[in-house]
Amino acid sequence: MSTVISAQNVRKRFGDHEVLRGISVDLAEHEVVCLIGASGSGKSTLLRCLNLLETIDEGDIVFRGQSLTDARIDPNLVRRHISIVFQAFNLFPHLSVLDNVMLGPVRALGRPRDEVKAEAMQLLERIGLAQRALEFPDRLSGGQQQRVAIVRSLAMKPDVLLLDEVTSALDPTLVGEVLDLLTDLARGGTTMLIATHEMNFARNVADRVIFLHDGEIVESGTPQQIFDQPRDAATAAFLSRVN
Amino acid sequence: MGRRAAVASSLSSALIVGLVVWFFWRAPNGANVRHFFLDPHSFWINLTGDPSRSLFSILRCFETNVWMFMLCEVLVLIFGLGLAWLRLSRTPILAPLRVASAIYTDVFRGIPIILVLFAVGYGVPGMQAGWISQRTPITYACATLVITYSAYVAEVYRAGMNSVPNGQVMAAKSLGLSDVQTMRRVILPQAIRNVIPPLLNDFISLQKDTALVGTLGIVEANQAAHVFGSMEFNYTGYTVAALLFLALTIPMTRYTDHLIAKDRRRRLAGGAA
Ligand SMILES: Nc1ncnc2c1ncn2[C@@H]1O[C@H](COP(=O)(O)OP(=O)(O)OP(=O)(O)O)[C@@H](O)[C@H]1O
Ligand SMILES: [Mg+2]
């Protein structure tokens, strides 16, 4: 399988605090990788670095064989292929649900409105929100908003989807609908790197689970390996705390 | 509001207005002041003008205030936005301009506008620097208003842009929008909603400060009232000018409040966009 994106020995400091201490990850086409680890272990930072929302201090990010740390690379062009969904949804409050979904394809990709609109409506249909396309995001529940945010990213037809704890800000009763959507996407072959605290979800959908501890990858393997036979003491301690 | 409350508030308003009027009416020299500031005959002449006595129609002169305001308002909105944008830009190449924009806003917010008016209106022609020194007084007056008010408005814009959460910028960028698109499609539309009230305040000030340009010999409403006052020893012209300014600023304030309320209702109702 071909590698879509990889981090190679990535280091990132904020001041003297080294948040990522030599991270290497590969993501293959259609692969679903879950990133687990305690709060502050660097999950969000890693995802933001992969999306070039943060610059890295050392190492390299390679997308389809091309180094993204090259100064000649335009980050805005790269981000069309690597989409990120945030914990806090970050929907645009001044745009309708439909316009939220259409903004990227129409403005960044310059695609024709009609075509994009049809696709956007299909996506909204898929998450059961087509009737609410013309409403503003603050009229929707948190779970609905987050599903719109995911669909907004999908509308860009990204090569890889990064998800940063997309259920952490949700009421527990709304977590399920978002995880269902992600499970659906995973079955459909979307390449995803998912930072999450939902261990059951990770066990069910991940091809591979990576445990991040203090900015380092301590352990990585299939869900069975990580959850049932953790080799590292830190992994075991973390898992016993969350379960 | 209930019926009783409506009656009570009308009564109390009437009472207070009545008291204030009564106070001024009964003041020891009240009649005199009424003659100088509220003389009906002078009021009429001030409105219509009297060419045979070289008296201006303040209403006509007020047109100058209005078009100056409208022209300057547009220029200030554009120029102020440019300043704010420079100030918030993170591009290394623009660093000198960023500093320049910060100094500019500090300086021109700090100098009384009348001094800028003198500097531009008398200083620039005095330089005899060719074309730029040979403009009309009204051009210098407009330049002054634009120079000063752009500094105020740039700060308003900047506060508005800063009020848009960083997550919005990240979301826009993660969709591959360029910096210009992020500004235009995501930051500005949200910032503008937040800055309409402070912008409106600055525009009301701008409107009123058009009354200062008479200093350069431009005959606008305030200057016309001044001419009337010195020729007829009656200051009713100032009252006329004041009423004309109010006639312009009050509807503007009401209209903007209406827009804000409408926008809020629309968003709460979540109706069709
Ligand atoms: N912009 C920043 N400036 C300074 N420090 C930062 C910044 N962003 C993150 N950090 C620090 O980096 C560390 C890792 O943060 P990060 O958000 O990546 O962790 P996380 O694994 O996503 O945690 P959580 O589960 O709470 O989301 C934390 O100690 C955090 O304080
Ligand atoms: Mg995080």
C-alpha cells in the first residue's frame, strides 16, 4: 500500500518545552490510525504539524513523496489535500450550514457552485441534515455541528482526514452519532488519523493504534496488541486509568 | 409594556421635559438668550439665505458637510482597513509597514484634528511643492478627515478582527483558503458585525467634525452660521446648523441599531439565508 503522509522524526518545541520529541508515523492509503495518549502528550500538536498549522523544528513531513518543509511549498495548497477537524467544530457562524460546506470547494478549489452544491447536499443528506442546510450552525446540536464540520472537510475530497478529539466537547448522548459517522467513513476507505479518548471506538475501527506519551511514540500496533497485551508499562498504566 | 406602565412613563417624561423647558424659560436672562439663539425670523433667513444681504442658506451650505462626510466615510473605510490589515499581517516582508501602521495610528489618534487641519490646510500649500500644494482647501480638508479618522477606524477594525476566535482562522486555513480569502470570507464578515456600533460612533464624530473645516475658509453650515452671526449679531444660525446635524445623525444611529437588531433576529430565528 502506498504511503499518503508521514512524519519523520518530527520535533516541536514551544519555548523550552519540547512537545514532540522525534515522532515518526506513516499513514497508508485507506488506513485508519488512532492516536491515544494522556492530555498534554502532544496529540493535537502532531495533527496540527501534519496540517502545517504549526511549523516544526526538526524532522520532515512528507506528503505523497514530497517534503512539506520545503520553503517553496505553499501551505494553502497542501491543506487542500490534508484536512483537519477540530474538537471545537469551528463552523463559520455567519454562514449557513450549506455555505459552510461549500466554502472550501468553491473558494479554495475554484469549482463551479452548482456542482459543489449538489455534492454538498448529498453529503448533508448522508448525515441526515439536508433539511437544515439553510440554517445557521448555532441552531444545531453539538453532535450535528460536529458532523457538519466533518462533512465540510470531506467536501474538499482530502487525501487524508485528521480528527482531533472530535467528540470531546460533546454531551455524552451525542458522541455516538459522530462516532457512527466516523465508523462509516472508515468502512468506506477514508484515510484517517484520529486523536481520541474513545477506546472502544479505537478498538473497533482502527487498523493501528499509536500510544503517545510525553511527545514520544511509546507503542504502536493493532488494537488487540495495544489494548490486550500492552508491552510498555506507560501504556498499561494509561489504559488502566481510562478504562 | 403594560398600559399602566406606559401611562406612568409618558407622564414622567412629560414632567421632566416640562421642568427643563420651564427652567430655561424662566432663567433671569432667558428672553435675551431666546432672542439670540431662537429668533424665528433669523431662523427662516438662515435656512433660505438672502443673497441681497450676502447671507448664505445654511441648508445649502450643509450640503457641503454631507458630501464631504459621504466621500470621506468611504475613503476612511478603505484606508482604515488597509492600515488594520498591515498591522495584523504576519508576513515577515511586511514588518516595516506593520511598524509604520502602528506609529501612524498612535500619532493621528493623539493629535487634535484641528491641528492636523492647520498642518495640512496651511502647511502643504505653503511648501510650494508643485501639484500637491495647489489643491483646493476642500481637498486638504477631506485629506485631514481621512488621515485622522482612518487611524480611529483602523483600531476599530483591528479590535473587530481580534475578536474573531483563532479557531475560525485555523478552520479557514485547513480548508485551503488563502490569507486573502480567509480575511474576506471568514474574518471580515464576523468582525464587521462586531464593529458596526463603534464604527457608527466614529462616523457620527466624522460627520460633526466636518464643521471644523470652515477654518480653511470653506463655507459649510457652521461657517455660514458664523458669517450670519457676525453680520446680524444673532446666533440662531448655530441653532439651525445644530438641528441640521441632528437631522442627519439621529436617523443614522436609529438605522444602524435597526440593522443590528435585524441581524440578531435573523440569526436567532435561523431563517433562510
Ligand atoms: N501554542 C502553544 N504554545 C505553548 N504550548 C503549547 C501550545 N500548544 C500546545 N502546547 C503545549 O504542548 C503540550 C501538548 O499539547 P497538545 O495540545 O498537543 O496535547 P494533547 O495530547 O492534544 O492533549 P489533550 O488531550 O488535552 O488535547 C501541552 O503541554 C501544551 O501545554
Ligand atoms: Mg488535544
